[in-house]
Amino acid sequence: MPSSSLVPVFDGHNDVLYRLIQGKAQPERAFLDGDNQGHLDLPRMKKGGFAGGFFAVYVSSQSGGLDVDAMMTQPQYDVPLPAPLELAPSQRVTLQMASLLFRIERESKGQVKVCRTAADIRECFKTGTLATILHIEGAEAIDPDFHMLDVLYESGLRSIGPVWSRPTIFGHGVPFRYPSTADTGPGLTDLGRELIKACNRLKIMIDLSHLNEKGFWDVAKLSDAPLIATHSNAYAVCPHSRNLSDKQLAAIRESRGMVGVNFATSFIRPDGQRGADTPLTDMIRHMDHLIAHVGVDGVGLGSDFDGATIPADIGDVTGLPVLIEAMRKHGYDEATIRKICYENWIGVLERTWGR
């Protein structure tokens, strides 16, 4: 899909589906034709070299009257975890967002494909088709008997984050807290352990982003798949609860897993603040640290496009070449850049999905 002069990017996380369902009469056309809102649409993806990625299904929580944005401007902050969501409304929203991705695929006339295998992704790279993966961020739509898991898997679901930053019947997410480690509560529930086993059987990727530290170690003990955090950064650079400790990074490396560098400025900046004036050198500090602790084969990009405040130097998806040029200026060679931009993601998916 991208121009031959661009380095293609396969991205670990975006929230464009959530953005598109917010009141648009024809969200699939807004994406395919381009609405120039938020960070992502197909025309801008082509311009920026965005070749594919994980498209998140996310069910939002009510703020409960809290001004979260104002809270996160303080030097220290601790945003309370939202209440758990109910099953039925979560299933309705999940089906709506999954349906939107399938409609985008259907109406794209071959420009977009929902990929179910790594071979599908490789073929999309050859043909210039946008490669998408159906991912759910927070498993609130999954019932205790896993009936919905079966239905979603057969529909194309290939990646699950058991939690967003709130509790589910499966486990506990981390709050948006700075400064703080991810050691913020109990680990997986009994149902959570069963979910991990079910995902292993189906070869559904398990996303550890948003999961607290005890839950992380529960997954590490149970799972026979690579440990993957699609959009997380290094705690040693920014001591935020959403970031990963060096001990966690070592476990990811041992499993031949993966970390996608998150563009959200609150998880990049050493001061934990949300500010678009965040320099790209701060992002590259995270890349350096992750390469040192996970290895050059275990680091990718996990933008959080359409779900976060990102550095102004990137702006939206058309700014990906700016980031890549910053990586070059920092001293990364072309082989390293290709690994971080797309090769590592395809490799870890082959190791996870088995094909």
C-alpha cells in the first residue's frame, strides 16, 4: 500500500474504530474516503506508509463526573479505576465495532483486508492492501462460558487484551497513575486463567498492555505463547503505571515476545505529562531501552493513534516518516528500522499464530 519510497509500518494499536462510531452516519465511508479528523483514515495511511496493524474494539467507560484530563495535568496523579462494565451492552458495542471493520473491508474494493494469518499479512504487503487485525481491548464482551469468544474467533478475532484500565471478570487493569509501578492490585481471576488457556488453544494473541503486574506474571506462568505488549513503554524512562519494568522486559525477551512503543505522551515523557510538545528524542530513549532489554527483534511500534495525545512532530499518521527519519538521525541502520517498523510484528505473529 505505501509508496515504494516509504518504509512500511505495521502498528500494534489504534482506536480508529472507536473514533468512527462517534456519531458518523457512514463511518466506513469516512475512513475509506478520508475525513481528515483524528489521526487515521485510508488516504492519510497511504501517504504516511501505514501498511497495517491491530484495529482495537474498545468499550468506553463513563467518567463518573471526573475531569480526567485535568487530573493528568498535575505533577502527580491517580485516576480511579472505572467500574466494571455489564456484559450485554459490551457485547452490543463490540459487535458494532467489529461489524464496522468488516464493512470497511467489504466496501474497500480490495484496498483493506481483515487478516487471520501471518501469511495474509505478508500477502497484503505484496499487493499493497491495508492489513488489519481484529483486536479487542478489554474482554468485557466475553461471557464466562466463552461462547462469544468462539463466535468472534470464527469471525476473525486474533488478538485480545483481557483488560483495559478497569477490572473485568478476568483480571485487573492498571490505573492511570504517575508515578507508580504496575503493581496495583490482584492478578488474574480463575476465569482469567481459563481465558488465557482458551486463547492458547485457539492461538489468539494475548495483549498484556493495561494488565497489572500480578496479572502479567500470571500470564507469563500460564501461557505457551510469546509475551506481547502491543502499546507500552519502559518504566525506567517514564515511571508510569502503564509502562513495563526491566524484570517484565526480561520475561518478554525470554519468551521471544514483543513490545510496541506507545506514542501517547503521558507514557513517553519522564514527567508523565500529556503534552504534544514532547520531543521525538524522548520516544527514541524508550526504543533504546527496549532494544537493550528485549532485543532488536522484540521492539515495534504501537502508536495508540486516535486514542491518545501524540507528539506534535508526528501529528497524525502522515508523520510516520518524520519519526523514521528521527530514528535514522539517532543512528539506527536500515535493517533495524525495518525490524521496528514491520518485520518484528510479522515475526512474532508467526510465532504466536503458528502460521
